[in-house]
Amino acid sequence: MKYSNEIKVGVTIILATVVFILGVRYFEDLPLFNSTYGLTAEFDNAGGLIAGNIVRVNGVAVGSVNAVYISEESGKVIVDFHVDKNIPVTEGSEAVVAGFDALGVVRLELKLGDPNVPRIPEGGLVSGLNPGDLIGQMTERAPEMMDGADRVLGQLEGVLAEANTMLASPESDFRQTLRAVQGSVDEVETLLSEERERISDILGNVDRLTADLDTAAGEDGEAVTALMDRLNTMMTTLDADLESYSATNEQLQEILRKLNDGDGTLGMLINDPSMYHRLDSTLTGINALVADFQNNPEKYLKEMKLVDLF
Amino acid sequence: MLRNTPAFILNPLQALGRYSQLLFHAFGAIPEFGTYRKNLWEQMVRIGVESLPIVMMAAAFSGAVTTVQTSYQLVFPLIPKGIIGAIVVPSMILELGAVVTGFILAGRVGARIAAELGTMRVTEQIDALEAMGLNSIGYLIVPRVVAGIVMFPVLYVAACFVGIGGGMLVGDLGGFVPIGEFVDGAREFFQPFDPLFGVIKSLVFGFTITSISCFKGYYTKGGAEGVGRATTQAAVASCVFLLLADLVLAVILL
């Protein structure tokens, strides 16, 4: 059978039109033959949502985004989308932009409301939850964070390098200090272990003393005040005494300085060796005399006779 | 002044002028539907319907090759395989579907139109038509150009359909990407404007190829050799201006 040119052309054009429409619907993720209904959602931030992105309910694709634009009145983002007519988008349903903007895979997630309430009418508004666009925020702030991290790491590196040098050199103050501290700690430890009992006694005494003081203060506040007054007076006196002591001390110092320098009689006495030498020679002489007396007593006893005479 | 202008400037200008004149006459002849009605269906079948097999075959192969090549180039393991679909489908819709079809039509249709009209010109059939009182431009050129404009989008749709189908099939059978993942990836990045852009492109291509070929054929000079030259020039000029139009449209519309 021979078809006329008109029929051939008509059939081809119709087929192409059908394929075109179905193809677009197929890739828009719309049901090929089911009709759909349009809805609108409002967001503060579209998070990279564009026309053609998929609309999903519980992870199932049910429609797609028609248009995303900024409302002239409110400045908010208006998202027009359509979903399969069989999906019960009831009052209380919520829309949220999901997915990773950075990967270009953004979707509109619909959270369906209570199935027992009436559906949102054609072209109605689905309340849009504003997403915590975490990845987006992170991506925005990433350069800042990286700079900060970089700076901190750089500083840390410097500090570590310095610490390393300090630790590496055995002469370093740091190391010596550490060693000294270690020594001190060891000593303190020994002391503590040795004197544990005494320390505990002391602490007990201090405790008691504090308690007594407390009692005294409590019971006899006036007496304590009087005591303190007297102590105060005593301290003042002591202060004056210390001052005069200080003056005395200065004078003493002066005297001692003179002594040291050989000024005055005492100074000469102390500082002049000739006196010593003379004394020494005198003593040597006396020694010789005594020795001679012992050896030849008669020589002297002759003179004693004079004594006998008495 | 024009006498001193070199030929390489003058000739293209002259050609442009004659081309515009021809188109002007053609547009003027569009209302004379009765003149070309029968001829229009004839041309639609020859340009459109009869080109379907070769266009579909070429598109199927380019879709399949794009799939294989994309999966070969996507070696990074983190990229989901669906990305292959997200690359093949828009490539086909935006560029390959229209351009592959355009090249095939430039060869198949452009050459045929130029040869037909050239032969009619050198055998003085066009003069005979004019002598009979027929508007030769309305009778010969308008149906061809209109057929080109109407049928090219049809061919484009067929090319995209078969090309994407071929890509999916080869991706699945060749183990590159399962059909489900391919479609998911394509849907993820699908923009409704893309096919519209493809249709606009195919309208422009259809007009470019047929009008240039008609122009080359209609003004053929010099016997059999002239027809040969006109045919070659029609095919080459169609391809060149098709690419130019491709770039201009992409810059303006994308």
C-alpha cells in the first residue's frame, strides 16, 4: 500500500512531537502519562536549587522543580514545582532543599503531612523549611578557616621548633631548670615521706591553734583587741629600739673600721706587730730567766738569804 | 570606489547581497501557498522522512561512542556512574543531536538541493518556469526551505531519542553503567531548557542548510561542471555556516 506524502509527513511529525514531550517528561522525572499538579514553596535560601531538580518524597522521585526565582515583594525565594497527582500533599506538608550544592546534586524533599487532612490545592503554598545548609556554609567559610588553621599551625611549628632546640641542647636553661625542678621534687618527696608523721602532727597543732584562736576571738573579742593593741605598741617600741640599735650598729661599725685601719690606740695595738714582737722577746727573756733559775737556784737563792733574814 | 575593492572582499559581499535578495523574494512568495503546496509535501518527505534512517543511525553511534568515551574518561572512583548519563544526555540534546543531524543533512539534503536546482538552471528549466509565468522562487525554493525548517526539528528529536537510547544500551550491555543509574544521573542534571535550545538550534540549522543550498543551486553557472561546483559548495558552505550558527546560538542562548 502506498501512503501519500501528506500521511508520511504527518505521522513523522506527530511521532516526533510525542517522543519529544514524553522524553522531556521522562528526564524531568515526571510520570509519562499521569497528570501532575503544581505547588509553590517559599524559602529564605534556595541552596543551589535550580529548575529541573528532582522533587522527592521519602527518597522517591515524584516530580521536578519548574522554576526558582526571587519574589519581588518579599525578597524570598519562590520555588514552583509539580508532583504526581497521586501523591497526597496534604496541609502541613513541608518542603526542604536537600543535597550537596558543591556536587551539584540538589533536591527538593517533601515531607508529607497528616494523610487525613485535606490536600493543598493546585498552585498552593507548601511551607518551606529553611535548611541548615551546612556544607554551603562550610564551603563559604572554608577559606577563612583554612587561613586561621594555617596561621595557628605556622605558629605551632615555630614554637615546637624552639622547644625542640631548647630540649635538644643539654646546656639550655630549660633543661637545667627541669632537672633542678626534678631534684627539688625528689627532695620534697623524700622529706614528705620521712616527715609524714611530724607534718601531720604540725598540721594537727596548727589546726588546734587555729581552733583555739577562733575560740579566743569568739569568746573574748575585747581581750584579743587589747592584746593586739599592746602588741602594736610593743611593735612600735621595738621599731624605735631597732632604729637606735641601727644607729649603735653604725657607730660600732665606725669603731671597727677605725680598729681595722689602725687608727687610735686600740687600732695601733691591734695592728702594730712591733708590740707583739716586744712581748715575744720579753717572754723569751722571762723563759730564759726561769730556766736559769731552775738550773742555778743558788745563784738567786743567795739573794733569798736576805729574805731568810726576815 | 568599488572597482578598486579586491575580489576577496567584493565576492562575499556580492554573494551576501544576492542571498538576501533571494530570501526576500522567497519570503514574499510564502503567501502563495497554492504555488508550492504539492511540492512542499514532496520536499518534506525527501528532506525529512527519507533522512530519518541515516540520521538515526549516525545519532545512535554518536550516543554510544559518547557513553563509552565518557566512562573511559571518568576514572576517578568517587564519581558516581550516573554522571555518565548526566554527561551523555545533555551532550546529545544540546550539541550532538542537532550538529550530527546537521552535518548529515548538509551532505545528503544540501547537495541534493544544489544539484537539482543547478541542473534545472543549466538546462534552462527555471527559465522555462518563469516563461510559463510561475514564480520560480516560490515554486522551487520556498517548499525546500520550509520543509527544512519544519522537518529538521523532527529529525533532531529522532536523533536525540535514538542517540540517548543507543548510549544507554551500549552503557548497559558494555558494562559501563546500568540503565537505571544512567537515567538517574541524567535526571539529576536535566534542565527543561536544554531540549528547547536543541529545537531552536535545529530550526536555525534547517533554515541555514536549505537556504544556502537553494542559493548555490539557483545561481549555478556553466553546465555540468558548474552543477558539480555548486553541489560541493552547497555542502561545504552549509557545514561552515551551520557551525557558525551553532556557536552564535550557544553564546546567545546558553
